[in-house]
Amino acid sequence: MFNKYKIILLLMFASILSCTNESANEPSYEDLINTAINNKARSEENIDQDKGRKPAEIIKFAEVKPGMKVLDMVSNGGFYAEILASIVGQDGGVIAHTFARNKSNPDFSYAQYVNDSPHMSNVNMMYADFDSINLDENTLDRVFIVQNYHDLYFDRPGYGVDDVQAVLAMIKKGLKPGGMMIIIDHDAEKGSPSSTGTSLHRISDEIVMSDMKMAGFKFLDNTHVLKNDWEDDLTKSVFDASVRGNTSRFVHKYINPN
């Protein structure tokens, strides 16, 4: 009887040791993020932006994990799509959204870049204007909209929309309960009207927070890792030479509670 129990205990110990060794061999979350960012297959243009955009801090803040499905809105250039594709892996996927007109634009090279890049084999293109985005219900774990939320208010054909809430309702539909939306955009002064989306390519985070609350999202957190309002003149266009590439940006995280 004693030998029987001894054998059982030894087998249990061996099983625990095996699991421990497997865990020890798995890369840490930070290692996973760093590997994705340091991937030499990324475009040089995107790599050159790392210092100013701090993708490691943003991905960690967004809590993107392997196996997730992520929508990258206005993904033109693929700065985040490239990194997200490596993070979520082949068990996950990235939807790279761009405007409908780009499907027939001969100068739009991003789609070809995605198709020709093995490290983006889990990325699928979506061509749709903001008000034509159609998502399957409860299929997304994360949604990124980076430096383009203000375009919802951009008063030019093919960009802004008449009803921002309709767009957010579609995103909420696509997000799983507990899924998160990450919004990064150029700061405008507090109290600024939404028209700064057109005039300055900026937006006040107060407008974003109000929009998201109205749409049924819950504000979770923000990070100041991209804040630079002590140097950035918030009254100038982001394309003004004195601030371009060095703007102050807010970073918000919202959750779909149900």
C-alpha cells in the first residue's frame, strides 16, 4: 500500500515539475511585445516611428494577447497592424480597415504590402467608409483607432460622418463583452468644438469621453505616455512644421461592459 501511494506522489510531482518547466520556457509578455516590435520584417518607415509612438507601452496598456482578434481602424501604413499581427499570432487575427476608395486607388500600396509580407499572414483588409463598417456580433477582442478619431468629425467628403453614435454602435456590436477599444488622438484644448477635427486634425478628449459614454462604453483608464502639452501648441494644426511629429496625444481605454 505504501509503495502505491509513493508511486502516486512521484507521478504528481513529475506532472507539476513538467508544467513548471513548460511555463519557464514560455516567453514573458514583455518578451512577446519586444519580439514583435524588434521584428526586422517590419517596414523601415514604421520602425522609424517607434521612438515617438512608444508601441511597447501602448500594446501593454491595451492588454493585447495571443489568440485575440483585433480591428485596426484606418490602418493605412500598418504601424500597429504589423505589431498586432505578431502579438495575436496565427490563433488570432487582425482586420486592417481602410476607406472604401482605397480599394480602387492604384497608388494605395498598403494592401499589396500586407499580401506580400509573411509576418502579416493573419491580417485581412477591410474596405469601408466609417458609416459603412459592418461587423459580426461579438467577434472582436480589441479595437484600435489611432490618430483618426477626429476624422469622424472631419468635414470633408469621404471622411466624417453625420452620426458618430451609429459608428460607435457598430463597433460596440462587434466587440465581445469585456472587449476593449483603444483611442489615441492629437490633443485639442479643453472645451474646443468638434470642428477642430477639420481645422487642426485634433480633438478634445472631453468630446471622445462624452461620445463613448453615450454609446454605452465604460471608461477604464488612460496613460500619459504620449502627453507633450508643455511643448505642443494645441491651437496649431498637427501638420504645422513647428509641432509636426511632436504633438501631445491622449490615450484612452474603454470596455464594452455587455
